[in-house]
Amino acid sequence: MEPIQVSDVADQLNDEDELVIEFLRRDSMSLELYRLEAGATDPQDPHSEDEVYYILSGTAKIQIGDDAHPVEKGDIIFVEREMEHYFFDIEEALVTLIFFAPPYESLAED
């Protein structure tokens, strides 16, 4: 498999005007790029997969269970499966790389 350029995936996400795009899927994991504009409301619900966010750009806060944390470019956040979580106070457009393990189920069902 050839290397994937995140900038190419971001361009595709912009072209499709979507919040999220899956760009890699294997039996053990999947990868998505997720974008929320400044001031947006994060529509997430808890997932049945563990996930790791890598913040590519932007500033916001993330609520994980009862805890809130500021996030910015370069941060890595782990969210355990079934844990309630969402981004809020999005001050600057937030772009995150999301690693799901196992692969994110709802996209596989589409």
C-alpha cells in the first residue's frame, strides 16, 4: 500500500462538504478525518470502538465522561469504547485524525 497524504484526504473532505471521511479500513482498525467548524456542535454519540484522536489543527475542548480538557494541534486523546464524549467551545476549525479499533461499525453498515 502506498503512503496516504493527509492533505489529499482533507481536500477530498472539503470537496464532499462532509464532517467525516473514512480513508483506511482493515480488519483490526479504521482511520477517519473529522472536521468541525468554529462554533459547531459536535453530533457524536458513544461508539462501540476504542478511538484515538490526533488533533491536526484547531482549538477546542473535549468532554470525556465527567472530565473536560482543552485540545490543540499536536494533542493525542484516547477515548475508551462506550464513553460519552464530544468536542465543544470550538474556537478555531478543528481537524482530527481518528483511529478506531476495531473498525468503526456504523460506516461499515452504510
